[in-house]
Amino acid sequence: MTTKKILLNGQWVNGEDSIVEIRSPYNDELIAKVSHASKQQMEEALEIASNSFKRVKELPTHLISNALLTIRNYIKDNSERFTKTLA
């Protein structure tokens, strides 16, 4: 089983901290292994998010609205997949 990576600045990378096993609460079956971000990776992610927010808030409202509608439609169109993932 491969270890799931973290998304950092648009790239999938290995977390530099521990690896955690995710198990089913129903039968204790191993579902996934997930790498945790290190403190440095967390700080980098927060800095990236902060800088991104500063850029996004300067965008015209109609562009933000269009982006949110696109996200909403994606979630709506894939709601069954999301439900199965969360179940």
C-alpha cells in the first residue's frame, strides 16, 4: 500500500513527519497510510495560504462568484462519490 502524500503549493509531496495508518472503524481493516506534514511544511502551507488570500481578495467579485459556482457544480455533480468516500 502506498503512503498518501500531502498537497503543498500545488504539488503532491511526502510529509516529513510521521506516517499514520487509517483503519476502518467497522472491521479495523487498513484503509490508507497518510504522511503527516512537519512543522516547517505546516508553516509553509500557512504562508502560501495567507499570500493567496491577499491575491484573491483583489479579484473582481464576478470572478470569485464564477469560481465558487464552478466548485459548487463540481461538488453537486460528484456528490455520490463524496458520499461513498465519507461513508
